[in-house]
Amino acid sequence: MEEKLKIEKTKMKIFSLGEEPKDCVYWLSQAPQKRLEAVEYLRELNYTRDEIKSRLQRVCRIVKLSQS
């Protein structure tokens, strides 16, 4: 069974607005596997299992415009 990503609350810091570090620098310093795990965790927070499997339905409609 897959392991859930845990948030390390002991490593959280509070910064003033405008003084926070750049997230890009942090994520580039992480291993690719850890970055993928974080993306998967965020995806699971936003979508249920059924939504992930069903995906989006593609619809195309042709509408005839009236001449004015």
C-alpha cells in the first residue's frame, strides 16, 4: 500500500509578507522523487479517487451564428 506524505510541522516558519523565501529554490533542492510525491499529495487533496479516474469529458459544439 502507498505511503501518505506527512507534513513536518516542526520545520514550519512564519515570515513577514514580502520577506518569505522563494519556493522555487526549496523545491529545486529536493530530490525528484520527493517533488513528485508532493505533487501527488496536492492532487489527492483537490480530487477524489472517482474524479481522478473519470477525467474530464470533451465536448465540441458547432453553433451557427445569425447574420446581423
